Amino acid sequence: LIAGMVGAVKPNSAADLGTLVIALVGISLPSFVIGTVLLIVFPVWLGIGSAGKWGGIGDIFLPAFSLRLPFAAYIAWDKRNAWGALPDRCHPLGLGLVGLASLMYLTRLPDWMNLSLPVMLVGLCLSLKGVAGLRLQAISLVLVALATPNQLPYLIEPYILPLQQLIASVAGFLLVQLGVPVTVKSIYLFVNGQTVEVAPHCAGLKMLFTSLYVALMLLYWTGTYRSRLRTSLFFGGTVAISVVGNIFRNALLSYFHGMGQDEAFEWLHESWGGDLYSALMLLAIILLLRLIQDRVPASLNLVVQSPSSSV
């Protein structure tokens, strides 16, 4: 966003050329290349974050940045000319949000510091181009806000107990069909004396948010968001894929753990097997979008015929 603003205000300047380079790098290089370079620069050279573990806010920054950089660069460059064509207009609320974002950053609290970025961007849009600028950059701001690390998603954990119980029950049903001795109690599966808990994160909370984020990017990238019918079906299908995928995942984890296949359990739970499983779920989301684009019309044109009147 900021790069696009600078390039639009000063075309053909060093800042504009720098924006072009960033956009070309972000669009041309795949995410796994960008992620590898970020791992070398930040954890190895600068000591920011970690390359082999997970748990802190710094560890969330690198994957979020590597995943959203290509698309953010594309949006910034794509809307550059439209931003420059808008008249300069300062909205009073924009200055207030800029001040609020500065105060949030100065608190030195991790969540407030992280959330200060989207607040600052909204303030800059309103301060430079008014409401028209905010509307132009709306999708970019939404993506930035959703990708900003914070603890807000964890607030819904106490409310997803029914989802955990559903996943545990269906996973237990699948194991029974395979002849596996399993007992299901609430969110726990017992297989041969081994216990597997369908915890909030194992219930696919993280993967569900990731799937919805990727779905939002795909909707914008392909222009499918212009159709309410396709958008509704795609979001509903994305949630279904995430839930069904995690049912099978928890069934496999319970089977491996109960049957003493510890290597397979660790591979799927902690190693690259979990990454591969998540990648396959995201691939299923892409295929779902292609199916909706090919088979579902952009809108339903219902023609109501009035009964012919008899003379």
C-alpha cells in the first residue's frame, strides 16, 4: 500500500522505480523462495524470529510476510494509476487514525503494535485521498488486517467446542468402520489405551483461517467476488473442505497413535507431513474455485411467468 502510494505521488522517481522492483520480485518469485531468503536474512543474519521452531510473534511474521508479499505487490502496482488519478482530499478522521496508530505503537504492547499497521494505513488513505482512496484500497486493507499477527483469533476458542466434538465424533465413526477399537468422549478419542485430544488448533482453527484468507485472495485475483452467488458457494465450500479435511486428519492421527505407529504420527502431526496435508487442502480450494467458475452461473435469473388470462 505505502509503496503504491509513493509511486503514484512521484511517478518515474527513485521511489517509483523501487516500487516497480519490489512488485516484480514479489510477483516473479514463488513464496517458498521468498520464505527461504527471509529465513536467511532475519533469523540467521539479524537474529529476528527463529528458523526451526514456532511460538512467538516473531515466528508468525515471517510466514505471513512471505505469503502475502507477492499478492500485496501485485495489488499495490495494479492500483497505482487509479490512486494517482484521485483528487487530493484530507478526511479529518484520517488524521485521528494516524495519531491513534502512533499511540498504539508507542505502547510497546505486541498486539497493539501489530494492529497499529492497518490502523495507520487506513488513516493514510483517508488523509491523502479521503473516502474514495479508502474504497480503492479496501481489499488491500482487509488483507493486511487479516494477515497482521495478533491474539484476537484465540478469543473464539472457547466457542468452538461443538466443532471439536463434531470432528471427534465423525473421526471416531470412520475408525469404527475400519474395525479400529475406538471410544469417543467429548473431544477425546481413545484407541488401544492411547488418547488423542481434538484441541482447538487440531480442530483446524488455524487452517480454517488460512483457508478463508487464501479464498479471499483467490476471489479478488480472479474477479469472482463480483458474483454474490459464486462468492457464497466458494466460502461455504472452503469451510466444508477445512472441516472435512481436519476430520480425516484427526482420524489418521488417532489411528497412528493408537496402533503404535509413532513415526507416522510425528510425521503428520509435527513434521512436513502436516505441511503437505495443508497444501493439499489449499489445492482442493483452488480446484473448487475452478469448478464453481465452470459450472455455476454468475447470477440466477429467475423468470416468473404470470398465468395467461382467458378471454
